[in-house]
Amino acid sequence: MRRLLLIALAGMTLNTYAANPHKEVLEGPFATGTQVTAQCLVCHEDQATDVMKTSHWTWELEQKLPDRTVLRGKKNSINNFCTSISGNEPRCTSCHAGYGWKDNDFDFKDKTKVDCLVCHDTTGTYVKDPAGAGEPMAKLDLAKIAQNVGKPVRDNCGSCHFYGGGGDAVKHGDLDSSMSYPDKATDVHMDSDGNDFQCQNCHTTEKHQISGNAMGVSPGGVDHIGCENCHDSAPHSNKKLNTHTATVACQTCHIPYFAKNEPTKMRWDWSTAGEDKPEAVDQYGKHTYQKKKGNFVWDKMVKPQYAWYNGTANAYMTGDKMDPNAITKLTYPIGDINDAKAKIYPFKVHTGKQIYDKKLNIFVTAKVYGKGGYWSDFDWSLAAKLGMEANPTMVEKGLKYSGEYGFAETEMWWRINHMVSPKAQALNCNDCHNKGSRLDWQALGYQGDPMKNKQGPKHKQP
């Protein structure tokens, strides 16, 4: 088969090869995604090897936190959405760049399990089963999809990144379905009638290693994307504005709001789940209460929360002790006014109330989906027991559910980088200074507006 495919490719003209050789060599029919990948591997085995080295495949990355070096990613982090993927794999791994991750026995070395189509489909018809452990939906024309592969576009990346956390705009706030074909007011870079940037314009890629790290799963990641990749450090004609760039991140002024078109989830309270009361929706048509999930708060055109950030962050790791009477920051930025490397950045701060083990004082990785999961049995003790038993980190540390649970407050900080507004809609001086209330100066370490309080603390310059 490999020989025949190579002969077919060799016999094509350069123009045919450049346009689309796959129609000539991939005949189908294909019943499964792995059958497609098996054919892809005839010519693209090296590319599959490259994919398997990425965090899109491993869902973990070695990274340095302030007090330790950890292997962390979606595979083992605790979030304040559905808590963890452990025990919930068929549902959560529907966004994995592979096929068949149903439990801890998934073979990460099997190249036929790599999903080539999710990134390279150009037909717009490829859809993964929402609870199929990454498998494609039934009855798709996989042959047609495979014959029409090409470079990724926003929709390919967005099929997972726009819908993280369980739905459109749930997790990030600055990534949602409106970014598939945004107008200029939504994002000046991705404006489909203007610059029309695809994701890889900024998230440059080599050997399938896609640049960029999300703070939620990679707080210690150092592969950051900055505006300085394209813009210089003094981009304004106004010299006064240019002096701000040592202290204020570009995103702070140029992304005055996120969730511009679709509301984003700002709070998830699991403690109220299971109550027999009517499900309710808000002014956006979004649920504010569901029996299987608890209470939600959604918001639209959200002003970011601002904090110092020096490019590093910290995180709660599975099995860490927590204080049930305090707010646990599951991820958060590091930096302050005395940090020369820090700048004021915008963030979405998602708050939650989630299950923890009362005797161990650790957050539980609850099983919510599938047999014995909370969504089917409404039994938190069973969900906690099964979730912790399915979590390799808990097992490795010898942590077993004690039989007593409670709920505690959490926060997750998400950097805001997308939905860049046109310069005419950027913040102006009076949004922050004089009577402007955009920034909480005291929370940032100033005595007040530094434009007026000349004698107060100043940001240490690099």
C-alpha cells in the first residue's frame, strides 16, 4: 500500500500535488478515524511522531512553579468547571487530539490514535462525538473529509478552544464561537473582512509544536506569545503613551471588554446541585441553575480584572492541602509593584464552589459523567470515591476518599489576550486616571492615582 501511494504521488504534476493530492490516494471508505490515520501514516509518520510530543497529545507539560517542578496539564489539573478529567474521560477527552482515550489504559504511543482530521478538515463537516472519547460522530463521510484536508483555520482550533469547560464561551471569555468569523469590533486582528488572521499567525508552529501557554493548565509555561512579536516596544506616536509600556501590558488598554458577543460563565457553584427546584435562565438565555450542575452566573461585555503579572504563575496541584475557610486560587499570576518584570494585565477571574474532602482537606476530583457519576446518581460521596480512585495522582499519593465532603470557594485566573479592539475603542487616559475607575490603584500597590500621587509607591522599572 505504501509503495502504491508513493508511486501515485510521484506521478502527479507539481500543481496537482500543491492543490490537493489526497483525492488521488485516499479512496476510502473509512469506518473509523483510526482507519483514516493509518492511511495518513503512509506518508506522514514523522508528523504523527511530532504531534505525539506536544501537549495537545500528552495533555501535560513539565513546568516550574515557584516552589517545585511539576508535570501538569489537562490530564492532572483541578479546575473549577467539572473539577477534573479523571473518571470523566469519555466526555472530557472528546477534545483530545486523538481517538479512544476512555480511561487510564489509553495507549499514548499508538500513532493510529492521532486525530489528523480535527485540525486539518476543510469541509467544515468533521465533528467529534461529545461523549465519544475523541471519536468522530457516526455517519460522517470520512473519505470526503480526508480527501479535502488542508491548513487549519480558526474553526479547526475553535472546535475545542471555543467550547472548553462544557459549552460556548464557558471557560476563556475571550475565545468563543464569534471568533470564527469576527468583525473588526470583535477582534481587529482576526476580522474576517480585514486582517483575517488565522490562529497560527500568532501561535506560530514548528513540527506541530504550537506556541503559547494557557495559564489555567500551564501556569509555569514559558512559551508566551506577546504583542511585541509584531509590534515594537514604542508603538504609539504619543510619547506619553509609550512610557506606559514598561508598566502596562498592551492588552490592558486594547482589550477593554471580553465576552463581547457571547456571554461567558463567571461563576459555578456546585454546592447547590441536586436540589429539586425549577431550572432557570437569565437575560442571555443561559442556565442559572441546573440540578446536575448547580448555580451559574453569566456575563457579557465584561470588564477584566487587573493584576501584576511577570510571566510566571502558580497553581494548586492535585493532593495539595487547602483551607476550606479561605478562597483557594487554583491558578493565579505572580508579580507586584516592586517587580521590574511585571506589568498590569487583564484577566477573567472565574469563581466557584466545589467539593473537597473534609478529613483530608484536599479538593476532590469528582466523577460526574458516566456510570456512578454525579450526573446520573446525584450521590456526591460515590462521585468523590470513584473520581479519586480513577485519578492516577491520588492513587500514587495513597489518597482515598475519607467519606466526608464539603464545598469550598475557588478562583481560576485566565489571561485575556484575544478580542483586541480597534485603536479608536481602546481605553483612554480618563478611563484610569482622574475620575476614571477602571483600575483599583490601591489593590495594585499604589496609594492612589499615580498621576496625582507623585510621592507614593512607583513601579520598579526594568
